[in-house]
Amino acid sequence: MGFNELLDDLDHSATAQAAGIRRGYGGPPARAVSFTAGMTRLRCASLLKPLYAWVSAARIPDADRWRRHAEPAVVISSNSDTLSLWLAVGPRVILDDLRDRTGVAWALPNGDPSRFGSVEVTAGEVSAAYAVLAQSAVAGDPVAGTVLEWMGQVAEPQAFGAREALGWPESAVKCGWYGAPDETVLRTHAVAVQPRGGTRVNVIVAMTALPYTDPHERDVYRERVGKGLPVEAEHEKVSGTLLRGLMTTTQEELGS
């Protein structure tokens, strides 16, 4: 199934993006694919948490303190720990360091710079940044390796079945899910990284923002978020099938 068939019934107000990169010395030629329907940029805070953890390590002299916040930011997607890293290092420094390391430039959001989740990205940019992270890990960067190990510990339901869908049971995965009070969509995103031996890596990213307009469902959702209760099941119901379909279609297009 191609992207067009997968998205035949996509609501006109929805956004779906996917991207994949295959890189590495000694393997098949490098290849990248991408697809976008709807908005060109999305907020996908959780997908950036491992990248923030990676570059912030060099800026926090106390390794134990860095790990105390970085590990839960990656493994359980802790917002409070991500914010601790974001503010301790500084958002401009983190984004500048990511640009210097990966070549991907992201801008600070308008308004309050403490809102790390407001950085807007494309799936292609996310896949490019993760390809550098993954190749740094296999080349011997210990912090990059640790971050990927933590991504390997991300458990269901926070992985949204990405590993099983791709047939990558040991892959490093990070997903994100949120529906802000001022939005009429639920945003659900995923990245999967698969080392292929040597410096060869595959990265697949999917990002969705799907309509969520029923007033009662939105009220229940906001109530659960306010109480700190999990809402992954709602994101799975709204977006899970499409999210995995975007990833597997990207995998097919990538030839991985």
C-alpha cells in the first residue's frame, strides 16, 4: 500500500507526515523518503526529548544529575525532567548544539521560551537528526549509545506497537502524544531507529495530528490529563492504525 492509498480517507483538517533515512558505510546506497499531507510543521515534543538529552550531557558537568533527568525524559517521556534539562542548559544552547551536531536547525517558539514542547519540526528533519545520533552511537559516542539504550527500554503502550509493525523487535523507539486545550486534534508521533551493523542505520518517523472534536471526549481527555492519568489508549484509538501504517509504508518505500 502506498501513501496515497493509506490516506484516501484522511480528513481535510488532518495532518500526516512520514520520513525515513537509510545510511551507512558498506551497505546499500544512502536513501531518504518523505511524505506530507496537511500542515508542513508540527509540534512533537516527545520525539525531541532523546535529542535534547544527548546534547545536554556535555553542558551539565554533574553526570549523575544529567542522568537523573535524562533517563526518565527518554524512557517514560517525563515532561518535568525534560524541562529541567531544557532550562538548566538553556533552549538556545540546546538548539544551537543540535544544529552544530546534526545540521538540523530548529527555532525557539514564540512567546515563553520555557515551553520546550512548542518547537515545530518536520518528519524529515527529525529523521535526519536521529540518523546522526544513531551513527554517532555506533561510532563510539557513549552518550549517544546510552540514549539509544534508553529508547530500547521504552515499553508498551508508550511505543504504540511500532516495533512489532516494523518487525524491529530490538529497535530504539520514542513516541509522543498530546492534545492541547486550544487544539481540536490529537497529536501522536513515533520514531524508530534500527542499527544494521557497522555504521549502517535505518530511521523511520511518523507524525500525525488527527481531528478530535467531540466535546464530551475532549472534556474527558482534559480531565484525565489534569489528573495525571494516562491517555495513550485514546491516542491509540484515534491514531494508532494510521501511525503504524505510515511507518510500514515508509519502510517499504525505503527498501529497508
